[in-house]
Amino acid sequence: MPPTAAPRRDLHPDVLTRELLAPYLHDQATDFLRSLRVHRESGQDPQGAADAAGAARALRGSARRISATLHTFRPLTDTGWADTLRSELAWLSGVLAREHAYAARLNRLLEALNRLSGAGAGPVPVSPARGGGKSEPGSSLTVGAARAGALLERQLTLARTRAHSAALQALGSSRFHAVADAVALLASDVPLGPAAAAPAAEVLAPLATGAEQRLREAVAALPLGRAAHPYNAEALVHGLAPAPSSEAQDAPWHHVRLLLRLHRYAREVIAAPADTLTAARALDRHRDAAEAATAAASAARTPRIAPATAYALGVLHADQRHEVEAARFAFQQAWQPLPAAAP
């Protein structure tokens, strides 16, 4: 379903900004502290590990919402306090996300290798923006696929282990305890500025509209016309360019993903959520595929690997760049400009 805006809720002129903004931040701070408690109390058994992983995801979600809200509605807060807490929450969210990101990237790449080499079970899904099909088991790809998988597993498992250690160190640091203390205070008292005493329709809604407008402008700058045509190969061509060129070509899409998140959270504050789930998932796929392609290219640059291994990694890289293209196609299909918000 295209991401159209939910029916706009007219803010009553008597509703003050602080009556919407403060409760939202209170709720997110409470969720943050609850997730932190579950994470700390999780055991070492498999169920405890699953609980800890779920708590870490919830912790990151609350941190993102608080940080995004402080960003969008910064003029309504004590700006010095908001800027400090926002930067610290961004640090924490990034540290906690890396371990999960490496694990997910490894699973994605190994599954793709199995599919491409014919080792995977079941039919290969065909992306709407690219051709599908798997190699025959006797193809030359299978020669290097096992070694390519082993190389990726070594590299990404090492990175995941380091990320896990960094997360544990961060959670035990004085810096993290300062962040937790700040969020605990946020659960009871939000340092708002004088502007928060104004009606929400006059100051809160325009800031939410500004977040939506920035999203519109960023989407308008994307090459959606090209993305609408399957097999355009733009993502693959740029993916074969040197790393800075590839990253620069992906960056506008990553930026739209962040703006879409800011827009969604801003609409939550004014209790008028936007239907952006399909578009958001397409952009998540885009990011995951782009980062997986980068990991495959990095592994292919490992010194003294066998030609068959390098070939398998090259095919894997091309496959993930095709997935980037498919994600852009999916976003283009899902996206329809949101109805212009009233000033």
C-alpha cells in the first residue's frame, strides 16, 4: 500500500505543546528504562540470550525515538540539554546496533551464496526488478563458494565479536550510566523551553510539517524515474565503481531512510501516524543490501585468495547490488507523495 498520510488530526487550539510533547518523551523514556532492566536481568541460557537481544532492540528503538523527537522539536526544548542527550543516545544506539548488524549481514551473505551456488533448498525468489534463477550445481561458482563463505564467516564473526565486546564495555561505562541517569530524569521531567507553553497547532504541528517537507524534498531528488524501470542496472554499475563513488551514489537513499524515520516519529508525537511501513521496509532492504555488497567487495580484496574465491565473491557482490536495485524499485512502487500538509 502506498505510504499515504493518515487522516490529519486537527489539533484543538486549547491543546498546548507541552501536553503532547512531554507525555510522548515520558513514555519513550519509560520504555527505555524497562528495556534496560530486562537486558540486565537476562540470563546466560538461550532464552536469556533471546530476551537480551529483544531488549537491546527495544532499547535502540526508544533511544531512536527520543533522539529523533529532540531533533525535530529542538526549538521547543532546552536546546543545550537536548543536543547533549541526542548525541549520547546516537552513540549508544550505534554501539548496540553493530553486533546485530554484523550477524544479519553474515546470514544474508551466506544465504545468498547458497542460493547462487545451488546449495540452498527450495525455489529461488525472483526479485521484481531483476532476473532470477540459480546456478546449476556443477557451475564454476560452486568451486569458490565454500571458501568465500568461510572467509566471510571469519571476517564478520570477528567483527561481531569485537562489536559485542564494545557493547558490553559501553554498557558498563560511566558514559552509559550518565545517559541512563539523563533518561531516568526524562521519564519524570522534560526540560522544555518557553515555546512549549504555546498552542500545539501553532508551534508543534509546523515543526512536524517541516520534517515531512524535508522528506518530500529528499525523495524528489532521488532518481525515481530510473528506479521505476526494472533491469536499469544503475545500482550495479555504480557498485562496480571505486568505493567512494558507490557510497556517494547510495547516500541519498540512506538519507531518505533517516528522514522517513524522523517523519514517522514526528507524526507519532501529534498522534497522527503516517502509513510508511512498506516504503520503510524497502529502504531497510536497500541499506542491508548495500552494506552486504560492501562486505563482499571488502572480502574480495583480501590478499592472496584463490581466483575461484574471488570470483564467487564478485558474483555475490553483483547479486547484492542487484538487490539494491530491487529495493529501489520496491520503494518507487510503494512511494506516493504524501498529501500536502496544511500550513
